[in-house]
Amino acid sequence: MSGGRPEPLLPVAPCAACGTDVLVAWDLDEAEELVAVCARCNAVLPADADRRPADADGLRELGFTLDEVPGDGGGCGGGGCGRG
């Protein structure tokens, strides 16, 4: 990534349903408790899953990509809404 910003680290873990390591997402279960789920198939991941951080390169190796924020600060958070 550019602009001197730190590289984001996102959690990955093995998903038995997908048979590979996947990006971890979060959801609420029936009891409204936060649970880790597979970002591909939405299967609940075991609480003791081997989660670890992955940078953009590690995510690309798993088939995921990250969109980079434009260097001009565009986007709503940077006051750039409506700029095309």
C-alpha cells in the first residue's frame, strides 16, 4: 500500500466446508453472540480455529483482494463524495 500507511492485517482461518484458509468475517448466531464465519461460504468457524493475521499479499494468495484508498483522499470520509 502507498502513502506511508501501515499494511492492514486481517484474520484468516481454515474453513472445513471450503477446504482451504479463508478470510474471517463476523456474524451473530441465534443467541446474538458474535461468531467467526467464513467470508466465502458463511459457515461458522470453530471458536478454537487457528486464526492468524494476513497482509494484502497473503489475502491475494487465498484469492481475496483489497481495494486501495485513492491517494487524493477521495470518498465520503475524505470529503470526496460525488467526485468522479
